[in-house]
Amino acid sequence: MRTYEVAFIAAPTLTPEELEAFITQMQTVVEGKNGKVVKVDNWGKKPLAYKIKKFRDGYYVIMTLEADGAAIAELERRFRVADHVIRFLSVRVDTDLKRSEKIKSARQRKTVVRPVPAPVPVEDFEAEPPSAPIG
């Protein structure tokens, strides 16, 4: 099982109920292919950077999944067929997570806590006058 982030933008013409129904439908598709939906992050309606299919706004949704390639392929196929999905992107993130964990553990190994030496006490002593004048 690999970890993926699937982001899609739905048309602003959808009602919030229709959007939630579509999200749950996509979750059942993933679970039907023996995948697991870890997290669904619905960002709501946001403006697009540029017009896409004559829309200036869209509902942004990001799903974090643990699945294999077949589940992602089926999800993308359904995104292509659905008329209300403007754009979608699937990214495999488990390699990035593994790499960041490896870097973090290496960084922790490098930063070994070294004990700070105790300050040396200054003893009372008589300063001797200089033997020759300076200057």
C-alpha cells in the first residue's frame, strides 16, 4: 500500500450537499479497491488562478489515501468521466515522506547533545605590578 494525495477541483455550480455526496462516492470507490481514505480536506470554494472551462471559482478537495495503483487509476477514470470535476492531480507522497524521515533522523544523529563544561573558578590572587613601564 502506498500513500497518495489526490486533489481535485469541482465546479462551483454544485451545491454543498452534491459535493459531499460526490466525495463519499469517491471514498467508496477507493475502499472498494481495498484502499483506505486517511483524510479528506475540503477547502471550500476558492477563486481559480485563471479561467478553467469558463469557471472563475471552484471547490478544492484534497484526499489522502493509502491504496495501490489500481484504486488510483479507477479514481482518475471517474474524475475524467464526471462533468463537474474541473481539474485533478494524483501524487504519490510516500517516497517524499520516507525521504523526509530519513533526513530528519540523520539530522537528529548529527546533533548529539554535548555536556557544557563547568566554568573554571577564578581564584583570588595578587596581581604583580609590571616590571617595565609600557609605552
